[in-house]
Amino acid sequence: MALNFPFTAIVSQAEMKLAIILCTIDPSIGGVLIFGDRGTGKSTTIRSLASLLPEMKSVAACHYHCDPDSTNLCTDCLAKKASGQKLTSQLIPVPVVDLPLGATEDRVVGALDIEKALTQGIKSFEPGLLAKANRGYLYIDEVNLLEDHLVDLLIDVAASGENIIEREGLSIRHPARFVLIGSGNPEEGELRPQMLDRFGLSIEVRTPADFKERVSIIKKRDEFERNPAQFIAQCQAEELELKKKISKSKKMLDKVEVDDSLLELATKLCAHLGTDGLRGELTVLRAVRALAAFEGKKKANLEHLKKIAPIALGHRLRRNPLDDSSSNVRIERAMQEFFADTSK
């Protein structure tokens, strides 16, 4: 089993780390898109997420790790329940699944188990990556290079929360609810607007300009590669502390208050920015609440909104052919205008 670089040992990239933590506290935020320079720790940060996630309760031996306390069950678990069998549960790690660029559609959605079909003459379904990612995280590196038919498939599944397979004499329906995390380099191509809209938060990362930070990053990475187990052991206390803080924030989430006045301000900001639909406002509401919980506050405030708005709305701005500024620059400028007007 490969050892992942500890999340708490990642130097710089505070905004990226915060976005991932917020989606861990409240998965309904809708996932994170991380675009930026090569070698800025995007994949490293995402893969280190697994160590921060608390274990979850799952139906024993279920391919889709259904929640035994939920009504949203796969066909196998529903059949067991209908026949009067008790669904035994177990604690398992929250899945963090990689979707490789070269993956076939069968690998992603699942297909007929050829070995069983040939050796036993049985039509059996072999679950795909969407089944493995259910109730967890699906990570796509170089998401902007993903083939169009897979993008369409992911958009459908992300919207419905279930995967439906009708092929080769199989008719399978199973839950597929996951937090989508994508990373990529914008120089290699843009992401389709339909897919872009599926991400709750969007981050643009840059190579650190501070030389002390760069030296610290190089030293930590070198130390990790020389002796991974020892390096991870040194970070264990910090990792455990952050894990406990995330668990506490998840429990506190429903108790965080968001005033109508703050929500109204968020709505006016979205209108000022010209974002389409209401997904922007919903994301801001959920992320603001998660941030307040992470900070241990029972009520969200204006500072939370100012911190969340750029990462929740930056990728939702309409294109302006006369303005070639990055979305970060455009949203900072728009927010300065908006908050200057509201303070008058």
C-alpha cells in the first residue's frame, strides 16, 4: 500500500487546503476543482485527504458500501431487506477513488463479469469506479482532458445520484453519490461549462513566490521520500488534531446559524456578478456554514462570506470577450465594487 504525504505537512496553498476541508465537513457543497501550475501539490493534497476522513458505517460485503440506516440502497441490499434479512454493518474507510484519464466506460460504470460468464455461464455484474466511489470521493486528475462521453456520463450520475446500466442483458441500478474533485492545468485545455458547474468550489493555485516557502517544500518532500514512515509518524499528532477538528465541525454544522441578511447579501452579490441559476447561492450558503463550523462559531458572518465568495463564484462568472483577466482578478474586482457600494 502506497503511503501518502501528510495533509498537515503541505506548505502554502492554504486556500486549496481549506476548500478540501470544507467539502469534507459538508459534502453537499459539491466538490472542488483545482486548476493551476504543474508541480504545485494538487494531486498530493487530494490524495492525502484519505487520512483525514473518519470511518463510515457500511452494509457488510456490499459492493456499493450502502448505509444500513439509509433508504437509498442498492438492489442487492433492498432484496435482502425485503426478504427479512438483517443488514449487518461494519466500519470501513471512506473511499477516495482515482479515475484515470485512460479509463474505459466499462471500467467507470461497470460491466458484465466476463470470467464468470465464460467459466460458470452466469450473468454477473462487475462494479466499476462509480460503485467504489459511492459515499466517498472521486478524484480526476487532468479533468479538462477527460473524454467527452465520460464527461456526459459523470454529469448525469452527479445530477441523479445513481448509476444505471442497461447492456449485455444486464439491468442494474445502484446509488452513486460522491464528492467530485478535479485538478488540471488550464494551459492544456478548458473544462466544458456543464462539468464546470458541477463543482461547488474552484481554486487557482500558483507556484509559491516566497523562497523560504519553496525551500521548506523541497526539504519536506525530500525528507518524506527518504523515509516515508518516519515522516508520517512525525506528523501524526497534527493529523489527528485536524481529523478531530473536522469531526467536531461535522457535528456542529446543523447548529450554525446563517442570518437572512447575510443570505440576502450573498444573493445580491451573485446578481451583481451575473451568475446563472441558483447553484452559486446554495454553494455559498453551505460553504459559509461549513467555514463557521470549522472555526467553532455558531453564527456565520460577513467575513466568512468574503472568504468564501471568490472560491464559490469565481468559476461561475460569465465570459467577457473584452476582458482577458483571470477569474480570480475579475471576481476580486467585482467584489471590491460590490462591497464598496453596500457600505455606502
